[in-house]
Amino acid sequence: MTTSSHIKPVHIIGAGMAGSEAAWQCVRRGVPVILHEMRPSRMTEAHQSDGFAELVCSNSFRSDDKTGNAVGVLHEEMRKADSLIMGMGDMTKLPAGGALAVDREAFSDAVTTILQQHPHVTIEYGEVKGLPPKEWGNTIIATGPLTAPSLANAILEETGEDSLAFFDAIAPIVYKDSIDFSKAWMQSRYDKKGPGGDGADYINCPLDKEQYETFIEALITSDQTEFKDFEKDTPYFESCLPIEVMAARGAETLRWGPMKPVGLTNKHNPTVKAHAIVQLRQDNALGTLYNMVGFQTKMKYGAQAEIFKTIPGLENAVFARLGGIHRNTFINSPKLLNNQLQLKSRPDIRFAGQIMGVEGYVESAALGLITGRMAAAQAAGNLYPAPPLTTAMGSLVEHVTGGYMTGPKAKFQPMNVNFGLFPPMEEEITYPKVNGKRLRGKDKTRYRKSLLAKRALQDIKAWVTA
């Protein structure tokens, strides 16, 4: 699309998942962008490069099932909306069962190259200290959960609202050739074949009951990161709890969480069922790196190496990266933003991504996609509506603008996309019979979710072409 010379550029602060997607949506609509990125002159506690859309935690975009999983529906909606993040995710995908996992370096390199080389994207490196000046006009703040203190404090001063915060933890990454495959084996749970996979996409390390109980005790008593005084009351995000926090909640918590032993058979000892299993998922295209699924941690490095090497198959593990923990911040979006995702006190400023109170890579990118389209329309003198509430993207907008509230004591918290955010079907659901029997329990739930997914993908069609 040819960019009109009279359209004022949109300023976007932050070249992460949301900022990169917002920039792409703007230039695809003929609106020039000035993209501000503080790295590498100022790094964060979690980033390791100056690349755009760097994946600082897992390399997984989670389930790619568009027929019965809310995040899979979100993937498909974004694909229909010409998402840069999903396009590059599909291009750099790795075997991961039913999930969409990517080669993190190839993914970031692809996003960076496309935006750096686009004729209508101007990159300005350096920290934006304080709120953007009003003369910039149409601006998107997409600085993510690791917003620099100067900007975070400026937002606080402007809004008069306390920032909310939670801790987010990072899982370790292991070199595959250091794993003992006389004990470990390759298999996806229930042998499920995902995009590009063969049903044997994960490395599995089994523990018997004694090994598991010893492991749990070691986690609970491990040497862990000390928090600063101002951080001690900050809650964790429930979907990304450190493994030792889960262990402290009960001996069986991990065994029915990331270490659940179901759907897997130890090829070295197929007649004996493992008490618990640690899974590792491919992290790069070469297949040389694997991350420990669900093993985000706040343990100190020495404790991590010592305890994780007690896992059968990982006794000689070499870690490409140990786990870590960082403080994520987000604004009280339902109180601060309008339905165009603009700051009520400064309508020239929109927010996008994780700083708004959504959790997850694709959720952050989706809000960048929506905000980018809204900002592009504004630059051209138009108005772009939010997606229908019945869609995955629309449900996220509703969440961050107040739809989550159920009572006067409700407290805004970060949220992954889920079918609980979708409105129920308007018509009464007629459940089919299978082999003459009515659906029950989980089968009924799966059928209901399939209807919600189908409705979402139908309802998004008009919005993406508007």
C-alpha cells in the first residue's frame, strides 16, 4: 500500500511483540511509523538481545488448535488479520505436538528484518524518558511488563493510579546432547502430532515415587532469590508460577501440573508407570536446545544446577540458560483506558500489549494488532471499532476495558485468553449423540468450546477486512 505523504506518523514506544505488531498493522494501512526502542542502550532484567519481538521466556505460542482451544482460535483470528507475529511464527515453527513453538532467534530476526527494512518504518533507538510529548500526537505505548522506571513513574504521575505488578519466571534451557537418552525418551503426550511434528516431539525424563518426593523436598528447601522490600507483596501470575512455589502448595501439585505422568510410556521400561515426568520442548530449529516445560523458577543458579541434575536423564545436563525471575508491571486498564484503548486523560496515547494486563505472547501481539489498526484509522481521520465480543480478540479488549468485573470488590488481574471470556451461545445448545449415547462431562465441554470457536472465526471475518 502506498503511504500518503500528508498522514502524520504514529509513534510506537517499544519493539516487542505488541509494538512490532502495531507497527506492521499501521504500515500495511499506509500509515508511517516511528518505532522507538531503548535496547541496546538500555537493557531490561530479562532481555538478552536488541532484536525486536524477543521471546524472553518460553518459545511456545501454546496450543494451535483452532477448533477447541481459545489460544488456537486467537492464532487463527490473527492469521486472518495479516498478523506479522503469527506469520513469522508459522515461518519459524518447530515440532511441539499440538502447540506452536518457534525458533526464538530466527523468529526475532525475521520480525526485526522486516520492520527495519520497511520503507515506512523509522527506527529511533534510545529510551523515551517520561510520557511522550503531546506534539507527537497519535502514540502507542507498548513497552511491556518491563517498562523503564522513568516511563512507568510518568504514567503513575499522569494517572494517579497505582501500578499493579506480578512476578514472571523463566524456565531453564538444556543442550540436547547433554541429556542421557538411556533414561529419557522422545514422545508427545498421547503421541499427538502437531504442526511439523511426528508424535515424538518432547523429551521425557521419568521419576519414581522416591525420586519425586526427594525432588519436591529439595525444591521447597532450595536457596531462592531474595526480593527487595517493595517487591515482597507482589503476587505471582497464577499461570506462570515458579516451580518451587507450586511444590510448596502440596506434594501432589507438580505431579498433576507440569510433571503429570499421563499419556506417556517409557520405552525403556514400558510395563512400569512413572510416578512423575519432566518434559523438555525443542527451543531452536537445529534441535540442539530444549527448554524444561513449566519449570520457571526463582531459585538461585547454584541451586538450580544442583537440583535439576537429580532428575533422571539430566544428571550431566549442560544449561544454555538457567531460569530466572523478573518483576512485571501493568496498568489498571479498566479504569484508565476507553474502548479505543486510549488513556482517558491523554487521548493522544494508546496502550498495547502486556502492560495493559493481558498475559502471553500472542495475547500481547493481538492487542498490538488491534491498537495498531485503531491508531492507523485515527491517523487517516477514521474510527476503527474493537473486534466483536464473541471473538478471541474482542474478549481480550473487553477484559482490559472492564468486562472482567463481577462485583464492587473485583480486582483487575492479568489474563490469558480463555473461553471463560467469551459470551455464551445465545441459542440453547443441542448436544449430539455418539453411538446413541448423550455427551457427558468433558465431551459436552469440548463440544461447547467447538461451537464458541466456530462462532468466533465466523464473526471475525468482517472485522479483519474493515
